[in-house]
Amino acid sequence: MHPAIPISLVFLGCCSNVVFLEYLISDLPTCGNLITFMQFAFIAVEGLIFTAKFGMIKPKIPIRIYGTMVSLFFLVQVANNAAYSFNISMPLQMVFRAGSLIANLTLGMIIMKKRYTTGKYISVVLITVGIILCTIASAQQVEDNKATSTGDLLYDLAIWFTGIFILTAALFMTAGMGIYQEGIYKQYGKHPKESLFFNHALPLPGFLLLATDIYSHIQKFNNSAPLDLAFGISLPRLWFFLIFNVITQYICIRSVFILTTECSSLTVTLVVTLRKFVSLIFSIWYFQNPFTPTHWCGTLLVFIGTLIFTECMSSSPSFLLTMRSSNPGYSHLSLMVHTYSINKNNGVRHLEIVAVDIPKFKD
């Protein structure tokens, strides 16, 4: 398969998945558990048919080994979707989840006793500062959000910081899961299709703990405004968005998996990073999510830090990023970074900032 196909599917599937998710969250912020359950159920059924062959295929990794990994995966997915109930905006979560690199590096040092290059530490500093800037800017908007504000600033901030805590915990659980997976794969080999199936099938009984919440949201979905489709058929709008959210999430996951088999890990990382950035830009533009100059500066730091961490920038002679927006609050942002290598055999690299052009923001 030509690499252009999975790359296109990554952008199509993952970006459209975020769009349908934001439609759901904007209408009903507390529906995260129902979304998670439907996503897990869909992938579990698909895996049962095509991967496990209805249980006829013996797992390459013993099921008991999946216990810890599955528990962490379940908690991470539930936590990430639950965060929307605590006034966490979609753009902030997109930026915040880039902190997984920080969590990976931190736990790698503590648990695995790993040591990293200076470039890794610099990238983590950039990402950390970027996330802090975005978080502070978002905190200042908590009381301005009339849709979620209660009028009590301290209460609203307490709710919002609870969401930040949930996202932070999810980041470190994700990093811990990655370290655990690394150990499993070293012992039993990599079996991504099998892992994808069991990670989604085994946690399904855990949703019984959330059954009351899921059922109440099913009722709310049933009562949502009807959406007229072709041939006189109508469907509650929230169910329409959820169906396509689940389908596009599957396309996203499968296309990333195909991409890993067709391209280098560097290409995969760059594509996934660019996809997240495109999703962020679209969310800000299409859904009119508030994004201040501070948000933009923080996002740029996160984006550059991510590229440095994954060494994407050192593989290319130049990197140019330009963003323009119709937001009347500012005209444009542009950043040019030039990289080149010196004495490549010794791993010495040099990073030169050629131009940083951030015009004055309009009043």
C-alpha cells in the first residue's frame, strides 16, 4: 500500500473523530462514559470477529498478563472523557495531552533508570512551559465562560482544577502503561492487533460500575433533537454524532496501525503530531473556542518541543510553520526554525532559530 493512503486516512479519520467528539461534548459534556463504552464495544466486536476468530485463535500473550495493562487503559480512557465534565475545553485537552512525553521521560528515569540526551530535556522544558502557559490562560477564562460558570469563582476554579488533576493522572497512567507494555513486548513479542482487541474487550465488564450513568445518557441521547437524513429517515442528533465518532475512531486507530507497517517510526510520529495540530486549529476555527495569544505561544512551544523530542527536526534541513487565523484578535503567527547537524557520527547537533515573527496583537 502506498504510504499516502494511510497518511490520508490518519488525517481524515482522526480529525473527523475530534469534530464529532466536540459536537457531542458541546451538547452534553457529561456523556464521556457512554462514548467510551461505545468505542470499546465496537472495537471489541470487530476484534472478536476478525482477530480472535470467535475465540478460535490462541492469544500470543497470556490473558492474565493483560490484567494490569487493561486496567490502566480502561482508567485512562474513562478519565480523559470524564475530564470534559469538569469544564475542560477540547483545545486545552489536546495541548495538555502532549504532556505524555513529560510523563514518559519522568517515569523512564524513575522506574527504568533511563538517561536521556540534552535535547530531550530541552524539549520537555519547552513542552512544560507551553502547557503551563495554556493552563494559566484557560484558568483566566473559567469565570468568563457563561455556559459553565455558576457565578462562584472559587467553586468554578475548584471544578476546573479537578479536571486538570484528572488529565495529569491520566498522563502518568498512560506513561506507566507504556512502560509495562514495553516489558511485555520484550518477553512475548509485539502483537498489536491482539493487544488492541484485548485492551478493549477485557474492560467491558468494568462498565457495569458506570451502568447507571450510561443508561441515563442513553435516555438523553434518545431525547435529543432529531436530525433529518435521506429518504425521510430521522435520527436523534446525538446518536448520529456518536455513531460517526465511533466509526472514525476505528478508522483513526486502524490507519495509524497501517502507517506503522508502511513507514518509519519517525514518519509516524510526525504525521500523528501534525494531525493533532490540524485538529487543534480546526477546533479553534470551526467551534469558535477561545484561544488567546498566550494559548498560541504555549501551543507553539509544545509543538516545537514535541518535534525536538522525537528528533523530527534533526532529520530535515529546515522546518517552517506558519499559522493564519480569521480571529480578529490577531493577524498571524509565523515561526521558522533551521536545523543542521555537525559531526553526525558523534551525535552532535545544532539548533538555530533563524526567525521568529509574532506580529503585535490587535486591541
